[in-house]
Amino acid sequence: MCNSSSITEFLLLAFTEMWELQLLHFVLFLGIYLAALLGNGLILTFVACDHRLHSPMYFFLLNLAVNDLGCISTTPPKAMTNLLWDTKAIPYSGCVAQLFLIIFLNLAELSLLTVMAYDRYIAICQPLHYGSLLGSRACGQMAAAAWGSGFLHGVLHTANTFSLPLCHGNAVEQFFCEIPQILKLSCSDSYLREVQVLVVTAFLFGGCFVFIALTYVQIFRAVLRIPSQQGRHKAFSTCLPHLAVVSLFMSTVIFAHLKPPSISSPSLDVVLAFLYSVVPPVVNPFIYSMRNKEIKVAMWKVMTGCFSSAIYCPPFSVNHS
């Protein structure tokens, strides 16, 4: 039996005890990590360096790419380090930082996706007011609010979690530090704390989900009233990538944390945690670039050397052309 003041490190869940399989997991994580860095790095480069992408939609996409770079750099690097060096340990301070970053970045991503839904709503349902409602100042304020809400949420939940004395060892039943697993180590009855966390998180996710759903109801109604098929196709093509990203992010997070206890198991928890913490940052840039003609054009310009070798990037300013 130990208390939180005597804990200097936590032991994360090992994927396997066999060195060969550890090496295989390391290669898998490394490939995923590099793919996420490449995909989101290219999105940042295209948006920052092509003046035609200096619009509110791509400004928020740039913020989402920055967020995804943070998400993918929070859990896989530590998992890869532990796999490579055949260890399970993470310092107490490292666990605190990891938990904070996971909460901060996940809520910031949810907030950014909500703001991006609002951007699509204004662009399609109120195009004449797009420039006045989503100017540079408004975009900056909404992005700051998204990051700020994530930061505040991260601080509150991290402080709430680590304020409890821990006396059930230091073994975390997950490959990274997350709230439910830390609460299991608490000396006191953590049921109330878990309910509080669940209620706050459910309220935030529920509010954003309802807003996004209502926004898309209005968007689809407006798109279906467009007389030309080409116009409807163009409108849908700007919304479907965002809708796919929202669906991927929210479905994995909701199922991971609200799945029935009857189907819960350590292996399933690891798979679901992997899906919501690692997969979205890798998939998001490919979803947004797959059917986006403007990003494809910017990518082609980079690949064919239309940018200078130094890739000069003009100062980013939101325009509405």
C-alpha cells in the first residue's frame, strides 16, 4: 500500500512480453507516427504557403492539423520508447503531463470541429454574410476560444484526478495515462469522481454533438434547395470531409468511454484507446485532402517545384476570395 506522495512513477500496460512482438509493435507505432507527421505537416505547409487557401475554412483546418500533431505526439512516442527499451515506466510528472495533454487536445479538437461546422453553415446557408461573420478577428477569437476551453478543461480534470491520494499501487491498465485508470488507483471511493467526470464530459460532448447535428440539418436542407446538380455536388464536397472527421472522432471517443460494462475487457480497452487517440490524427489529413481540389492543386505545386526551394510562406491572413 502506498500513497501518492511516495509514487515517483507509474507502470503502463505492456502490449506483450515477447521481444519480437515488441519490436513489431514499435515498427507499427513508428509508421503511424511518421504518417501522421507527414500528413499534418503537409496540410500546414499547403495552407500556410498558398494564398488561395487563406480562408476561414482552411484557417480552422490549419488549427486542426496543429492539434493533430499535438495528439499524435502525446502517446505514441512514450509507447515506442517503452517498447524499444523493454520498460513500462513513466515518471509521475510525465503521467500528469500526458493526461493533461490528452484532455486538452481532445477537447480543443472537439471545439475546433464544432467551429468548423459553424463555418460550413455560414458558407452554405448565409453566403452573403460570410465575410462579415467570419472575418479575421472573428476567426481568431473562435480559434482562441477552442484552444482556451481545451486548456481550462485539461487543467480542471488533471487537478481533479491527481488531487486524490493513490494507494492501490502504480500499475495503470492502459498504454498511456487516462482518467479512469488513474481513478482506479485512488484510496477513496472514486465512484463520485467518475460520475462527475462523466457528467461534465458528456455535457460538453453532447452540446457539441447537438450543435453539429442541428447545423448539418440546416446545411442539408439548404443544399437540397440548390437547383443545379453541380452546385449541390460542390456544396456537399466541402462538408463531407468534415462530417467524416467528426463521425470518426466522436464515435471512437463515445464508444471507448460509454461502452456497456458487460463487454469491457483490458484488450478491448486498449484497442478502443488506440482508435480514439492514435487513428484520427493519422486519418484526418487524408480525409480532408482526398476530395479537396484546392489542396490537391497546392500539393501539385509543391511537388512540381512551383514554390521556391526555401518555400517562402507569406504571412497568413484570412481572406474570403
